[in-house]
Amino acid sequence: MEWETVIGLEIHAQLATRSKIFSGSATAYGAEPNTQANLVDLGYPGVLPVLNAEAVRMAVRFGLSIGARIAPRSVFARKNYFYPDLPKGYQISQYELPIVAEGSIDIVLDDGTRKRVGITRAHLEEDAGKSLHEGLPGHSGIDLNRAGTPLIEIVSEPDLRSAKEAVAYMKKIHTLVRYLEICDGNMQEGSFRCDANVSVRPKGQEKFGTRAEIKNLNSFRFVEKAINYEIERQIELIESGGKVVQETRLYDPDKGETRSMRSKEEANDYRYFPDPDLLPVVLENELIDKVRASLPELPDEKAARFVRDYGLPEYDAGVLTASREFGAYYEEVVARVGSEPKLCANWVMGDLAAFLNKDGLEIGETKVDAAALAGLVTRIVDNTISGKIAKDVFEAMWASGESADAIIERQGLRQITDTGAIEKAIDEVMAKNPGQLADYRSGKDKLFGFFVGQVMKAMGGKANPAQLNDLLKKKLAG
């Protein structure tokens, strides 16, 4: 039987506010446990939550960027459940009336086609605390620093059909929230994570299969591996005569498998009801218009402009706009070089990205800034050095912090463009290799590369490649 996978993601993005959603406690990551939790966060009797207006503006910012409907009136509810890191015994969230609904984003699939993924809703809520197990043999500790940190939970439609599509969608949301500067997207610190709802059904069947929810996936690699494992598990289970049960599962990255955590709760298990301590959130059109006017150029808009203004392929434009900082770096390089946008793109996407990846650095931590890379590309464009020599110069720039010009001068790397010098080297190589010369002139055209290599070797790799090729063709032709 052929099977179809159905996937929906619930992405939790911590909002980059300086204080929590209902209290004045700080949200900075890395503080000593339980030093950033006040009486409101701890759920003490008699305390009252006060809504952080900046969290609301950030949610509206996200909603506008996905073309969603912004609710003029939304309501906070209490989601009741017991867990040690939930001090109040309930989580303040939004249920029936979320602040953002009915949006969508486009993702690019492996074959280059675009797919629209619906976003059911994005609602505001508070994060829970964190249970700690390491270094506490036989015990668990509770750190409530995270309790009350503002989140938006972004719930997709069940439109995704493979683990790769799910990762592409998650990466697109990750890019978007960082462009909007509403979330730092740090997955290691837990500020961007997701739950994946996965089910399978026979190909062609309209009814959805029973889904399992995989909780707290905090890397793109884990998302792909967990979903692929779960798909195989469900298919094997059904084909062997079993039934998938609706449950919550955890992914174990060490074993590469998901395992059962608890039976999946339904909405009525949480006994949602409007929070009596919080008034409905009413948004005036003036506020929404003000937020809309403050939106930056979004990833898809920037990529389209890169294709239009710089003549880049769509793939290149997509890579260069994967982060706001990466796109800004590229544009500064092009502006300083003043030409050759494709060559600039190749250097940013190629050597620069490779060195960043090798050293585990973000673009903001680069050892070769945009001005320095532009200086190197300029020396390729004006024929001071060849593209091949430029790679060695870039490596030296990365290691030393020196400019391209300083390295070129110190190492004597200037390209030879003197026609007489190149012709002399060609004549000497031809004289030393009469057999290969005769073979070339008898029709063995592939020997052209041999002669190029020999002349380059004789000139220390400094001959201008274009001049060398032209002169060599004429000389070899006799």
C-alpha cells in the first residue's frame, strides 16, 4: 500500500522583549536559577498579571508579515494542567480568540517549485519554567527563570507532506521572526522550538489518520530525523495489524527514535476558560497601521529584488536572504565593488560561508568584513589577481585580518598582464614539449589544458588567465 504523510507544526518562538509577558521580571538568558522570577511568575496568591504591550506589538508584526487576519479583540484564557515547572497550575494562553489567524507562507521545495503552507493561528502565551535533571542524581530541580517569558505559538495547517517540507517551513519561519526582530531564533537556548504532529493515511484517502505529537524539537536536524522515524513507526505498526494511538512522544537523539510520553490531551482536558484577571485585548486600527508601516523588507520581497536588480538566480537570492545580516553584507559588498553582482554572490555564498561554517561563526562575527571582501573582489575585477590566487589571499585575510592589497603586495601576487612576458613563457613551454605540441596540432585538443598548466607553472600562477588562453590558442595554431 502507498502511504501519504500528513504533518502540522506548532512552533514556539520566544519574543525578544526585555521583560516577561505579565510581570516586570527580566527575560535575559543564562542567569542563575530562580533569580529572574518574581511573585507574579511564582503564582503567589493575590498577585495580578499586567500585559506587556510590546509582546502584543510583536505578535501583530508577525501576523501582518504572513498576511493574516489581526483580531480587533482577542482574549487570554487559562489552560489548566499540573506540571512541576508550572507554578500557578495553569498557563495563560489564548484559545478561542487568538490575536493572529488565517495566514500563510510560501516554501521552496527541492525541485524548485513553491508551496503555500497555511497558518491556522498564532497566539500569545507565557512560557513555563524548566525542569533540570543534570547534576542532581535521583532528583529533579526546577528553574522558574523562564516562567512567564512571552511566546507566540505558530500553528500550521496540516499541509506538510514530508520531513523535508517540515524543515523548509520551520526554516522559513525561523528566518522571518529574525527579520522582524521579534525572536533571536536561538534553538540551543530554547527560544525557537517546535512540536510536530505526524500521521499517515493511505494514498488518496481524504480522512486524516490518528496523529502523534512529538514534543520540544530544538534543531532542524532533529525535526527531520524525528518525523522520518515516526512515519516509519506508524506505517510498520499499521501494516502489522496494529493501531496508532493519539499520544505525545519525545524524540531521543542518542537512539534516533521517538518514545511514548503520555496520552494526548484534547482541548477539553485543559478546561480552558477566560482569565478573570486579564481584560480582552482590543486593538485600534491606528496601532495596526503603525506596526504595518514599521515592517522591514521581508525575505521574499528582498529575494525578488535581488533577482530583479542584481540579475541573480532565484537560488542565489534565496540563500543570500536567509538572514537579514547575510543580505546586508552582500549588498555592501556589491555597492563597494560597483559591479559584478554574481561574482560578489559567489564569494559571499562560497568562500565566506564555508569559512564561517568551518569556524562555527555567524555572519556578524566574520573575520573578513564586507569592505575587506569587496577589496578582494575588486582586485579580481581589475585583473590584479586571478580568481585562483584570490582564494589563497582570502585564506590569508581570514587568518591575519590584513587587507587584500597588503597581502598581494607582501607576497608579490600581482597578476602578470604583460603580453610579451606571457608569450615568452608560452614559447619556452612549446619548445620543451615538442611531442605534445605535435599531438595537439594533429587534433588532440584536450592537450590545451596541459599547455595552460605548464605556462601557469612557469609563471608562478600569476599569468592573466584570459590573456593566456587567447595567446596560447594563437601560438598553438602555429
